[in-house]
Amino acid sequence: MFIEIRKAGFVNKGAELMLYSVLDKMKEAYPQAEFVMSASITPAPYYKRARLGLYQKPQYWRYGLQFGYLTRFLPKIIRDIFGIIVDKELNVVLDAAGFSYSDQWGENNLQELVNYSNYWKRNGAKLILLPQAFGPFEKTANRHAIKKVVENSELIFARDKISYQYLTEVVGLQEKIRIAPDFTNLIPGRISKKIDANRYRFCLIPNYRMIDKTSRKESGAYLPFMIESAKYLISKGVSIFILVHEGDNDLVLAKEINNAVGRGVPIVCEGDPLKIKGILGRCDGTIGSRFHGLVSALSQGVPSLSTGWSHKYQMLFEDYDFAEGVIDIMCSNQELHKKIDLIIDEVSHEKIKSKITLRGDILKDETKIMWQEVINVINKT
């Protein structure tokens, strides 16, 4: 059986964490299965795919254009030499996009999925969309596209109730559209030996998306917000560090925060997302803007505060029964300080920790149910 893991990669640490989570569960359920990933230079370079034993699939559609089409006609003996799998050989496609299908990301992602899913359906491959954020779908082209995607899918999991509403208001209530939490909550982190847990107690996680995906006013307020958070934590005697969760743009923000604070705050650049999760799990608290950084913290019972540029952040904190943990970056410094006090005050910290730990256990059980539903659909093949 060939299973394609779609829309996971290696630049975005959240996407990589999702990749490892899918492989972990699917290899457990199907030890004889072979796994496939679309070949690309940036999000999924060959050497990283090869380390995981992933077959490669040429991308046929990209931005509405066809590429690699002729590989479909290569003799199988030639494809086998180079580890190439084509779409007609796939049995299952697991889409782990995270957040790609929405007006916020334009029409290309959805149209590409329509093109592929039409072909998969004709050839008998089952498409399952794993828990992710969806919508809104106000643009006519996107509404038509998501209808076709749902028609071509066997099972779809919205990661939150707003995403579910965005989907069902377009396609109607359907039994195959369900709600399940982010599924990276089950995979354990790894201990990083180079991180001194006694020194690295409170983590700041910047996100460049808070600048390029928000209004001009919010964009301009983000860096001062993070700087004020760092300064206030230091004034309260909290040992802080900055974690670069993804890419050069986040690193630039980390350096600007560090320079503004002027206290030589450590900046951690860790390439292994499982070690990132391990680092976050040993913290006393976080203030973050990277979705999967927040999932990694909350799912391990670490009290956290969040800024966000889409509905998925508010919904995540509602899942953990800590909706007040989402902060408006336009808030006053006084309001910000009160929020920070919530998670550094010993008494309130323990209350929040107990609450999110309890919710985390419930969400992990829901994720286990989700995987069983996926397996049930695959087993009908």
C-alpha cells in the first residue's frame, strides 16, 4: 500500500511535526505500507525525504500549471530505480496542510487540490484531510473548489468549530466532516542536551506572520508588544529565552527583541521539531505566536499566552479551556502585564497548569479516536 503524506515539509517546524506524527501512527497501523511525499526543493528536499525512507512523487500541478506530467509515462522499471511513485499507484492520500485552504491563502492551494483529487478519485485513491483549519470561503472560486474537494474526499477533520462552520456553510452538514484537535499532541518531544533547563525557564516564540498577515496597525504593534513582554518578564526576575520556531524572518525578529532588551537574552535555533517540543515541555511558561509551538507547550501542561493572526489561535486556547490566554497585541502595557502575571504568579500558574493538563488529556483521547476513524476508512479499501 502506498500512502502519500501531503502538505507536510521541513522548513515549517509545525509541518515537520505533523509529518512525524503521521508516520508514527501510520507505521504502527500499517508496518508494511510505503510512504510517499511530493518532491520539492525547499519544503521537502530529497536528502531529508530519503532519511525517512519516503518515495518521491513529481508535482504535476502547481499554481494551475502542469509540471512533471511525462513521468506518468515512464516505465515502472525506470521509476523503481529512482524511487518515483505516480498518482495512479497511490492507495491513500493524507492531507496534513495545517492551514492552506482559505481565502487568506488565495486560490492556488485549493485549485491544486481539486486537480489532484479529481485524478485520485478516478483511480480509486482515498483522500483524507487530517485535522486542520479551514476558511473563510467568501470568494466564489474558492467556494466551488472546496465543494469539489469535499466531494472527492472520504473523510475531513476540521480542527475547530469555526473551521467546521466555514466548511459546512458551503457544503452543508455531512457525516464525513468532523471535528478533531491538532494531532501533534500525541507525539513526545526529545530532550536537548545543549539546553540548560535551569537557565531556560520562560520562552518567547516570535512569528513573522504577525507582521505580514495582519493589518498595518497590528503589524507595527507586534514587535513593541514582544519587546515589552520580554522587558516585563525580566523585571519580574524571570529567566527568559527566545526560540526561533521557523526560518530567517523569525530569527530577525528574535534579534530585534534581543537588541531592544539589551540583556543578552539567549536565542535558541533548533532544527529538530521534536527537540523543540522537548524544550517547550520543560518550560515554566511561554508567550508565542507560532501555532504548533503553542500546541507543543499546552499539550504538555505549560501555561502559555498567545497572539494570533487567524481564528485558529483563539480556538486552540478554547480547546484548552484557557481562552483568556489569547492577547490582543493592541492592548495597553498594563493589560499585558496582568496577562503575564496570570502565568508567572505561583498560585494562578498552578491553577492554569492543572486546567490545561486536564484538557490536554481529553484532547489526546480525541486524537486517538480520530486516528481510529482514519484507520477504519483506510481498511475499507
